[in-house]
Amino acid sequence: MLQKDFRDIFLDNVLGFLWRQWSTLGVLGEARAREPWAIDPEALLVFTLETGRYDPRLFDEVMDWLVTNGQWIDIQRLRGILRKSSDETCRLMGAVSEFLSSQGQERKWSNLAKLCYKKISQEPEPLFPVRYKKDVALMITIPVDDLFSKYGFYRPMFKLSRKSREVIPTSEANIRFMLRGLFGVGSRAECILYLLTHDAGHPSEVAKAIGISVRGAQDTLIELAKSGLVLTRIRGKRKIEYWLSQERWWEFLSKGSYEEIRRLAWIDWISLFKALLTVWTAILEIGETTSEYMKSSKLRDAMEIVGNEFARSGIDIPAIPGRGVRPEDYAKAFEDFIIRVFGMEAKESMSQESRVESLKSHEPDKKFEDRD
């Protein structure tokens, strides 16, 4: 398999997956009727800033979504994810944050923009790069967006599409937004979501899973326990765990009987998206090498990380291409795995224009909506 094919298979499937996730949140596009997990907007946003650069329409529609729904974003949690991200990603977030500040959300985004700003010594790079070095990008004399240039990226002037819908918090995959509506944007909603998807949790476990400090998780859990609706128990060597009544909480949130409710799977999206970036980096490092052994070796290491992250989630996925797959057969195994995981036939993927036009009639999932 040519390097170009590796890139296309992976990138097209990832971009299709991102379109579905953002569409569920309100971006105009393709959304599945029901996702088996809770969407993580902060982790999704950071990952999209990196990979969405290969799909300008997706990148811009996410910015449009943030103007409409930015109040739902947990800035403290976002800052924690950015601390472990690349300098490039931080600058991208800085540009987006400064734009949102200019759209009447200064109080929420201005400090993040300042945190992400770093003086650039070199010339700005294209915000939307071509996929392959041999491709030639035609430079047209058009107005450049000064805001993005400030953070080291040049792009045409950005104009809002105003097509994004407000998040529907009663949709299953959007339960994080329902909880943020109930408990406010912050650690309380995150801790409750963790307990809703686990039998119990120690503060250190909860902190690692939701991306906050152990002290922050512990303080929040102690406060929640004072309500009497979040409970404690001792497990092992006087290790305090926090838990809640799954039946009562899910029936309250969904307005349905516990037996009929399909509880969502917990996925550590922060780790999983980081693993997917590892695969993308490996694909880029392979270059144009013709050695099937070199290709399969690098991709095996990266894919094992992805497989482990998916396996931890409890989501049923095909076995990752392991050491038993011969180098000459790895390309096909890699293709099958990626397509099955993301649920999208790359060779049949539509152009963004076609995708948007064909999905204008999309209706959101109504599983959790008011049944009265």
C-alpha cells in the first residue's frame, strides 16, 4: 500500500468520525442516531484543532459552533488538556479563543487567549496545509486574517456561517451538557458522569479519568457526598470510594425505567485522541518509504496504543493488527481495522459539499427528550 493510501484511509475516516461527533453537538452535518458514549467537548475540540486543519469546512464550522455554544465549554478542563498538547495546538487554541473574545465572549475566552499566545519569530504557516508535500498550493492574493497571523497561521478572512444549532442536552451522547446544566460547568458535572458510568471511584481514579487534579476531584466528591445522593464506602485498606445509585440517577435523568435505559459507555477521550494523534504522527514519519517492514513496524506500535485505549472503554472493536500479521499483509489489516472502528467506508466518503447538502434534513436523537 502506498503512503498516500495510508494517509487517505486514516485521515478520511477520522474526519468522518469528527463530523459525526460535532453534528451530534449541533454542527450542520452527519450524525448517527445514537452513539454508545458520552461526547467529551474539550477533548474533541483539541483533537479537531489538529486534524481538522485538513478539512477547512469542519474547522470553520466548529468555530461557528463555539460562537453559539461556547458557554458549555469547561475552560479549566480545556487548559489542563492543552498543558499536554503541542505548542502548535496551543497557538491554534489561542487564535480561536481570541476570535471568540471578539464575538462577545471576552470574559470567558480572553485569559485563555493570553495563555496560549507566544511570540512567533518565523513567517506564519498555512492554517490549512495540503496533504502531501508534492502537492502545490496556489497562492491567491486575498485578504489574510490578521488574528490568525498573530498566532503564526495564515488563512483567508473567516466569516461565520451561523448554521450551528444549540446543543440538545437531552440527547444521549450529550449527557455532559445536561449535567452541566444541572450542576454548572466544572468538576461537579464531570464527577457525576464518571460515577454514572462506573460502579464506584476513588478520587485519584476519578481525577485521572476526567482530567483534573486529585485535590480538585477529592474536594468536589466530598461536597457532593454532603448531599446524601453521592455515597461513600471503604474498599480494601480503608480506601474510600464514592458511588451513587445507578437506578435512581438514570431514571431521574432519562425519565424512563431503569430496565429500558441504555447506559452510556465511559471512554477516556483525552487518552484516546492522543493515541490517534500518535498513529497520525507515525504515518507522517513513514514518509514515502517502500519498505513494508518499516511501515508495519511503526504502525504496529502506534496502533497498539489505540487498541488498548478502545479496549479499556468496553466498546466492541475488532482485534488490532498484531505481531502475527506479516509486514506485506499489514496494509490490508490496517485498512480493515480503521474502517471498522470509525464505521465509515473511506473509499465511499463524500465531499464535504455533498455531505452537508445531503444531510440538511437531519433530526437529532430524541431518546432523552421530554416525553410528556
